[in-house]
Amino acid sequence: MGNGTKSLRLELEVASRLDQLPALWSALDRALEPMGASAKWTADVNLMLVEGATNAIMHGHAADGRPLRVEVELAAGQLEIRIFDSGPGFELPLGEVPVPDALAESGRGIFLMKTLADSILYRRKPGQNVLVLCKGIPDAKYRHR
């Protein structure tokens, strides 16, 4: 990178099962650790990843059992997480999402992702959808000294 910013590219594929979520966040933690990420920023990023991956597993791959594919890229001061699924897709709500009912058993994922991410995008194509979660790097300790 010509701008002096550290970069990272990570491609992960796990079985479409909820018990595989720890493998995803562990891989992301290991990749981010050398970059000196703050605990809060890393926790926010991991929660974005887990919520997006959970939705892809539960709704995008529930019937076909295909592996879950995740790509993570850190470049130019921005972390981008791409989560791929082959399900029917959904309509990402525009604007703010209301705070979910505290007693509801589900329905917090989109709210959490929209709250934690700087931007969120969902692209639907025949046979493949991708959820794109972006979060900027908040401080200079991620940059080369």
C-alpha cells in the first residue's frame, strides 16, 4: 500500500453450522492481533462478523448445507468483511433500524450490524448473495510508524 497503511486479506470457509462461529472469530482475532487493535474495536468487529455469519447460516444456507465463505480485507484504514451465502436473500432495511424488543429471542442481528458498522451493504445475485460490513480504523496505531 502506497499510503503507509497496513493491509490484511483473509479468506475463510467453514461448515454452515453455528458451532463453527468460534473458528471464524478466532481466525479474525489472530489476524488482527499483530495490528494492535483495541479490545473494543476488535469486539465490535467480531460481533459484526458473528451476527452476519449467523444470519447467513440460519437463513442463507439452512437448506443447502453449503460451506460459509467469509472474506476480510483491511486496507487504506478500512476493514471490510464480506459474508457470502446462496439463500433467497432479504431486503436490507434502509435508514435506522428500531431497537429490538429486549425479550425477543431473535431479531437483533441487523440492528447490531447497522449500529456497529460504518456502512453495510447487501448485494443479491442469482445463486450468491454478499453482505458487506465496513468499519474504519479509529486510531493511528494501525498505521506504520
